[in-house]
Amino acid sequence: MTDITIGADISKDHIDLHMLPDGQILKVANDRKGFAAIVRWIGTKSVARIVYEPTGPYHKAFERFMMVQGLALSKVNPRSARRFAEATGRLAKTDSIDAALLARYGTLLEPRILEVNRQIHNDLKELHMARLALIKDRTAAKNRSKNLSNLLLKRQNTDRLRQIERQIKAVDEAIMSLIAEDVALKARFDILVSIPGISQITAFTLLIEMPELGELEEKAAAALSGLAPMSHQSGRWTGRAFIAGGRAIVRQALYMPALVACRFNPDLKAKYEQLKAAGKPPKVAITAVMRKLIVLANALLKNNRKWEPKPA
């Protein structure tokens, strides 16, 4: 039997599907009845993957339902899918066209299959997204405080800041409680916090936002976090390499740990000083340390061992 690939364009109310290689199409409601209709439509066919883009809250129920059914899912970056569409010359954009393009994208590029997310990871992800939203609220409130002169508004803003801090603390405690309840997660967490510079917050951010860590090759770990240098070359001309793409949340979470590691992690401090001595700008040297950190974390998790200083 020929494996088939299905593209699914998910909107708030409907899901458009396109099956390759036979070209069958289906449109269903974005609810459990629609999900069941999709499973009946697939029947006994051998599905290599269902390819879809994340659409805020609208894809989550679909994703959970299909995972329970044991179907292979590939969640692709919307920007990558759009660039693929432009490269194929398909500039028109409708739900049915997008579904067909996603199916073709999956057939030709074979994007990575999602691992089954256990409920604990879903809960952690939800808590972490709430934490990130609270951090944004706190930043906005701090910025407002600089421009307020009315005493009532200043008092309300101060109260709001205190409330946000309490909520962040409560979310952090909930995240740590969930990690402590899971033996495998707790072991991975302990490995990460053993690395000088990696705080508890950075450790649970890596566990939540990059669950593949420990199962990747060195280059793949750097690329997935957006810390792999991209060459910029044409003919005899060579420009500066730069970082791009990847998971911005992971990259942001590694910045402060890299600064700490430049002072307190002997190996990474030596790397930082070496790059500075070679004339590299401080930001470039720090980025290199960030890349070393994620590669180190990946290697330690893969080998299931904590960080230890090298013997003198």
C-alpha cells in the first residue's frame, strides 16, 4: 500500500483536508464530530503524516484527538509553509489551496513527526504560556509606572505589579510541582540545573519548549534553538554568518545563563575569552556560548549524567 499524506488547514470553525497522492478532499467542522468524520474518511489507509500549521487555540483539540487515534502528525512553521508555497509559484491563498500545499509540503519534505505529548507536558506548556503572558504584563506595568503622575493610578499600578508577582510565583510553583511528580522529568531537570548558569527557570523552560532535547544530534540541537550560524556566501563573496529561525523562547531563555556561564563556568568562560581575543564582538561571543550551552545540555541529557567540572 502507498503511504498517503494529508494536509489540514485549520480555522476556528472548519478544517479543510487534502489527501495525496489520490487528491481526495474533505471539509469538516472543527469539533469532535468533525474529527470523527476525518477518522472515518481515512479508514484503513496507511497515513504517513497529517501536516498542519499551529493556529493559536484552534488546532489543539484536533491535535489531541488525532494523537489518541494513533495518527502521525507534523506541525509545521507557518512561515516555512508560506515560503514553500511561494517557491512553488502558488500565491493564491484559500483554505482548500492551503490544505493542498500542506499535503505537498509533507510529501516532498517529510517534516518531523510529533511525539505523543503526555497530559503533563500539555499542562506544563499551558502554565508556561501563562507565565510568559504575565512577564509581558509586568513589563508593561513597569513601563507605565514611569509616566504616571496621578496618585490613584500610581497606587493601582503598584497593586497590579504586586498581583502579577504573586501570580508568577504561583505559576512557578505549579510548574515545579508537576515536574517533581514525574520521575523522568525530575531527573532531566536535575541534569539541567547541574550546569553552571542554568537556573530553575531556564531548566523548566528548556524542558517545556524543547522536549526533544537529549534526542538530537549536536547540529540539530543548535539549529532547533536558532543558534546555528547560517552561512552567507555567493561566488567569491562571503558575508558574515548569522543566526536565524529556531525557537525564540529557548534562545531568549539562554541569554542570561550564557552571561553567567561566561563568569562561572570554566570551560565556557575560556571559550568566551578566546573569541574576544580573536576580535569577535561581545554579542557574537555570547551567542557562541549560548550555542555551547544548548549543545552541552543536549549531550548531558542524551548520556543521562549531570555536569561535572573537568579534573585539573
